[in-house]
Amino acid sequence: MKRNYNSAKDTPRGLCVEVRNGDFNKAMRLFKKKVQEAGIIQEMRARQEYVKPSELRKKAKAAGRARWLKKQAKMDIFGDNLHSGKKGKR
């Protein structure tokens, strides 16, 4: 159902998803995806309590290190598979 909003006062605020053909489950999946992309839940959790800037830096550095280690592990796995064959005599 499409609505025509003539004035800025009538425009919907926030995220909205249209339910088509009574398919609520699909609309819910789309809504969850939009919420995830917008980072609403992460922001809400961050605002629940005050976190010192030093703790924020510490968490960010730990997350970056975890990403780097994960990338290195992934490269090692794929690197070993590519070069694991024995070199033949020529």
C-alpha cells in the first residue's frame, strides 16, 4: 500500500518497510536488515552506559587485531592449499 505524503509534516520518520501480499516474514527480514545496516542496535547498546575513551581505544585495537589475525589465518589456509603440492623434477 503506497501512501502519498504531501507535506513534510506527514512524512514517516525512521525506517519503514512495506508488507506486500500479507508476507509479514519477508517484511520482518527486510526490516532487520535495514536496522542492521543503519547500526541502530549497536548505537543503542553503546549509549546504555558510559565507556571511557581509553576503553573505547582498547576495544577498537583488540577488534582490529582480531580482524588481522583472522585474515592472516585465512591467508595461511589458502596459501598452504595452493603451495602444498610437491615440486616435481624437471
